[in-house]
Amino acid sequence: LIIFTSGTTAHPKAVIHSRNTLGTGLGDFAAHVGFVEGERVLTDQLMVGIPALISGAHWMLPPAGLDPGASPARYLDLLPGADVLFAVPGRSRSTQSAAAAKTADGNRSRPRIGP
């Protein structure tokens, strides 16, 4: 299986996985992140969504093309339905800033945000 990375830490690249390497990596991530059964995890990242499912959580996919870094105010509409938001750090910070501004206005629906 070949998975293409997003280039979060460097240039995007293709990563070749066997069933064993993919299963072990996803299982380890699920065991260490602390997703809770029934929790709703908002992310567009395969390597987070599948571990959420492994843990018994629900994977909430944002609409295609909705980037939390580019349009954090639009992304906030999804947050009341989520228990956890998982995005790359720059996008998480944009969403956190927009959520903080909204919370300052009296709206307190904020999920746990993971980088």
C-alpha cells in the first residue's frame, strides 16, 4: 500500500507500507493518543481517522476542500459536533484562535484540540 503524505514537516512524499507496518503504526497511534469509545473525532487525516475508528470513536470527515487553516471561521461550524479536532499545528492554531474569539463572544462549544 502506498500512502502519500501531506508534506506537513517537509515536501510531500510516497510512503510504502506493508500490512504489518500500516497495522502496527495505526494500532500504536490509537493506543497512545487516548481516543475514547464513542468520541467524535474531526479530522481529514487518514492516519488519525483510522486509529479513531480502531479505538471505537467516530471519524467525522470535514467537507472536501474545507481547510481549517484557510477558513477557520467556516470550520468552527463543525466543532459543536466534535469532541476532538485533529489537524496539523498551523491549522489547529488558526482554528483555536477563531474559537477563542467566538468563545469571548459567549459561545462555549469547543472540543479538545490535538496537534
